[in-house]
Amino acid sequence: MPQSKMDEILSHLYRLQKDLEVEIERVLKEKQELFRYSLSKGRVIFEEGMRSLHLSQKTGVIKYLKTAELKHVLIAPIIYALFFPIVLIDLSVIIYQNVCFRVYGIPLVKRKQYFLFDRQQLAYLNIIEKINCSYCSYADGVFGYVREVIARTEQYWCPIKHSRRAFSTHSREDCFTDFGDAQSYKHRLDSLRKDWADVKSN
């Protein structure tokens, strides 16, 4: 298959991916209507009466602990022990990108965009559930942020697609050169190191 035809197919697939993201946003809006809440300046606002309904579904801390499965209690220290390595990774990457990206001329990743702490506003969660949710949100945010930092680093140093599609690809790979296309890699490396128009506009 000619190179131009393959590029055309890939461009079409990327457009379909964008269309899918728009459709996901539409469905999420419908979910907001279904569960009767709206978003205002980053805060969730439930319609009148929903908080009372949520409170009626809340499990108290004592009951929650009494009914907890033993395996969950025993494994909890192992889960929470990861908190410290995650914080260390977070701090290390903050320092890394603030030093190296400024030297390379790569736009800094906006860390706060990767963190969502909205579950604490759900009245049907008790304090333990809210702590658990905060921990998950933090870990998820850290690794999303770290992945984007790695993706931009990869675009600078090694913008080459892999020989086969990975289970999950990062945000920058679409613009990389094809695996095995030595000429494109040599000719486009310098321009790819400066091609940040899409992230600068965010």
C-alpha cells in the first residue's frame, strides 16, 4: 500500500477518534442531567433534594468497618504504603520537567489538569470512602501527569512509532515518524522537537 494512502487512512482514524471524544462529552452531559447535577467553576452542584437522597444512602463509619471484609482490612496497609513512592515520583517529575523542559524548550505540562478531586462532594460516601477516593484520584492524576511528561520527552528524543500498536498509546505518538522510516526520522527530528503548537494552545 502506498505511503500516502496509509497516511490518509491513519488521518481518517485519528479524526474518528476525535469524533468519539466529542460523543463521549455529549453522553457525559446526559449523565449530568440524569443524576441532576451541574458543574460550576470546578464544583459539582446537585439539584435540590439530591443531597438528602444521597445522605439516606450513606453507610456510617462504624457499620462500614464492622461489615468490612477481612481481606480488605489486611491488605489496606500494602495499598497505602504505595503513597510514599507515588509522592516521590510526583516530586521527582515536577523537578525534572521544570529543569529539563526549560532547557529543551518543551512546554511544561500543566499538572493541575490531571487531578480531579470531586468525589468528596458526594454525600453518600463516608469519611473512609472519601479518603480512599482521594488516594485513587491522586495516584491516577500523578500517573496521567507523568505519562504526559514522558510523552513530550519521547517526542524530543525518540519520536518513532513502535512496530506494532501498543495496548495504550500516549497523546504524542500520532505525530511520530513511522517505524523503519529512517529518512523521515532524520529529516523531521529537528522540526518535531519544536512542534508544540497544539499544547501551547491548551
